[in-house]
Amino acid sequence: MHAFFSTTPFYRESILAILRIIIGLLLIYHGYEVFDATTMKGYLEWDDFKSPLGAF
């Protein structure tokens, strides 16, 4: 308990590494749909992407 309230870093490198891994996995998960043609064609049906530049 004493180490928890001390001013020394408390596993700072490990916590940052875990956060970076989690954020990286979330970015991969949400960025993967760009490479799925059926999902992207579904997005082109939305009203926001009805312009000719939406298919670009």
C-alpha cells in the first residue's frame, strides 16, 4: 500500500504499452472495413455520400 501512494512511477511503461496495444487493435478493427468492398458499397448508399466524389 505504501508503494501505491509514493511519488515514483507506478508501472508507467507497462501501462502505456498496454494502452498503446489496445488503441492499436481498435484502430485496426475500425480501419479494416475500408478494405471490405461490400461494406463500402453500403456506405455509398447513405445520403451524405450521394455526391460523385463519394465513390472516389
